[in-house]
Amino acid sequence: MALKSEIVETIRHMMPSNAEIQVVEEGNGFSVGVAWKLNDDLERPNKMSKTISIHVSSEVAQDFENVSGREKAEAYRRLSEFLSRKLAEFEPHHDTQKYKPPPVERWLIDTKLLFG
């Protein structure tokens, strides 16, 4: 699926360069997990940021099949703006105890976001 690759690459491009990206297939779309090392705790040099779980609904893929090149370009512009805005608001730091998973923040990419 070229669309999934393009969306994942857009997400990768918007995230910090040291971000770890994990794609998980789901019955109703897919999710992209994003986290990175914080480097803010000398006692925990591998402490990861909060995880961002970006869910892409299955409707997005269906809608992309039925739009023109101009509409697709506009959808990718909206996606980039959304990611930029959400990332600017995102606080990656947390006080979760060692050996516990970091908190997860969920973002949704759906048809309304991309196509208005």
C-alpha cells in the first residue's frame, strides 16, 4: 500500500531525527507509534519520551483512492500542518517510574482532518 508508506514517511519527516517509528496494522486502519530518547536523566540514559500513537483510519485509504492529485497534495499539506501543530503542543517529558512504560498520547488522522 503506497498510501501507508507515504503517510508513514510524512510522519517520520515531521518527528525528531532520533525518533523510533513502529507501524502496527489494525483491523480499522493502522497506527504509527513514535518515541525518542530524552537524554534528560543521567540515571536513565535510555529513558524514552512519551509515546505518540497516531491512528490512521481505514476510511482515509478509501478516500485517497477517489481523489485527484491536487486533493491529495492538499491532504498531505493538512497532515503536515496537523503534525506540526500537535508536535509543538506535545510535552515529551514524563516522570514515569523506571521499568514502567511511558504514557501514551493518541492522535487521530481521519477523513475530516485530511479532506475537510
